[in-house]
Amino acid sequence: MGGQIITGIDVGSSNIRVAVCEHSLRDGTFSVKALIKVPSEGLKNGYIVNADNTSNSIRTALKEAERNFGGRIKKALLGISGVGLGTTTDIGTVAISRADSIVSEFDVNRLLAESEARVTEKPNTKILHSIPSEFKVDGRKIMGKPHGYSGNKLELKTMFITVATPHLDAIVTAVETNGVEVADVYASPVAESFVTSSTSSRNAGLLIANIGAQTVSLLTSEEGFPTSLKVFPIGSLDITHDIALGLRISLDTAEEIKVNGETDKKAQKKVAEIIDARLSDILELIDTHLKKIGRSGLLPAGIIFTGEGAHTRGLEDLARKQLGLPTRIARNSIPEGLTAVGSGEEGTNKTTARSRERLERARNPEWSTVLGLAVLGMSNSPEESLGIRVAKRTKAGFVNFLRQFLP
């Protein structure tokens, strides 16, 4: 093989997903080696309620991934989702330390560290990502880098994406008990943003809405930065349950109808009413959040839907009508500058065909998190983009983030 092998794991309430990808430093290719989905057990709304069952589900997914990949998975990047995710904002101030009153790396580093310390004082709170959003020098807002400005006081507003510590510890343990080291952890909405959206759309103003089985996760971005994150304990499984109850059919049949709409004409109207009613509930929650942050109808790049629930019939049209924003279903892509193995028309052998099939599957919205994790795990970057440096937080501390501000 010779390339860098990266594994992403998404532990969802309904399914465990694993992606094994290879990034070749030599020729800049990126290939999907394995895409595995197995039912998950022991979770509710993203929380582990039965650790043994969850660990067993993860073990099944990892073994299947190794069988498909043809190698051993020793470490992986983990996406964290569910109602344990949250945000908090801190505004900190420090006196500029240099004798010539010029903002230095030391000042920014100290300010960030003090803000982080205040957040981690809260019980059961672990910071996943630190996202500085606004610098001020002597009360004047600074556009871009604060380094080089002179003054007496430096102020910073920072949004922290956090996770409940017991939730994080339980999921990491569930993975590592299967002999796989968790190399890094990301909030799933942050990870999937890098394969579902462009830098220009994140600059303009964008909402990524992941409709999972039991949760809906929202991430807004503006000026290249995540600006809010919200998780609701409702999901596409609620739609399936409503159809099953309404038509008195099995959950499997209801799921098939929800996605493909294959039912008799007599039931079609009732199914449409059930789906629209539940989707309207979800969209109302989304709009309530957007109103709270002052962005209802005010995101030029619109909404991108991810997650398996994005396949629900009628979602795009209803969202466009109800929310008044451009709307589309995610179509995952890898960063510019890389060549996706299987994306071209060349070759007709079985290996090329399988590569093409895996890549095509990976573009679907339910694979956004694990594909995003694989991109984040690459060693030589498209991580040079602003957003990914913001995201890469758990091991490197503030050092990687600070490089964008300081010489």
C-alpha cells in the first residue's frame, strides 16, 4: 500500500459506521478502502446506556472493516454526536505584555488558555474545539490577526464546542476495549462540514443539519467559523415509527416506504401526511434555533442536510418552503488538490470497479461524518485551511490554531 491509512468511526444511535481510507503522499490520491455499517445497540439519543452492547456493536463493525480492508485497524479518529454535545461562549481580557504595547503570541496564548480554564471549571465538561470568533484591542474590533496591533488591552470572544465528560469517556472506552486506539476526537457536525461544504459557503453563512435516527444536529458557520451548535432529541426514526403505527405495518416496511415511497395508492396520501407532519416538527425546531441566533432566513449559502434521514422523501422541497432558504442534500467530496481513486472513467477491472463503487457510496449524506474524519486525519493537509485548524483541538492544544494568527 505505502500510503497513510486513516480510519473514522461514527457511533450513532441506530448504526455504527466505519470508513477506512488511504491517502498517498506520493501522488496525492485518496481512496476509500472500506465502508461498513452495522446496527448499533446500547445507545439512546447518542448516549451509551449499555456499554457492553455498544462495545460489541463496535467490535462487529471493526472486524468487518478489517476483513474488507485486508489489514489491522490499530487506531482511529472518533466522531462524537448526540445530546451530550453543547456550546459555551467566553469573553476574556488580558493586558498586552510587551513594553512596546504590540500584541504578541504570548498574549493570545495566555488569553485563550485563561478562557479555556474558565470553561473546564464547569463540572462534567470537556472541550472538543476552541473557536476564537472576535478579537478587540482597546475595545476596537480587529479583522483577522491581532498580531502587530498596539494597545493596552486585548479582548477575545471564544466559542467552545463541549461534550459531557462521561459521554466522551464511555464512547472512547467502547472503542478502545476492542484494541483500537482513539487517536483524536471531533464533534461529528464539525467533521462532516469539511466534506459537505466549501470554504466560500462557510464564509457566506451556512447551516448543516444532520438528521440522524434519534437526534437532529445543527451547525451554523459564518466567516469561515462555526458560530453555533445545537442537538435536538428527535430524528428520522420517529417518522418511521409514525408510519408503522399509522399503517399498522412493520418498522422495516415503514422505513422502506419512508425512503422510497413504494406503497399502494390508498395509503400514499396518509404516508405523505405523516412524513410532512413530522418533518415540519423538525423544521420548526431548526427555525426556532435560527431565530434564537438571529439567522432565520439569513444564511446565503442555505442548508445542507446530512445523515441517513436526509433521504426522507420531500425533505428538500418542504425545507425550502418552510425555512425560506436554499436547500440541498449533501453530496460528499474530498478537498481540492487530491485525486479520488475511482472518480475517473479509466479502467474496467474489478479493483477499479470496487473503488468506484465505494467512492460513490461515500458521497451519500449518511457517510459525511466518517469521510470527514478521514479527511481531518490526513497528515499533510488540506488541513492548512482555517476551519480544520480550528477543529483539530484535542491533542495539539492551541498551538495549531495560533499559527494562523502569528508569524
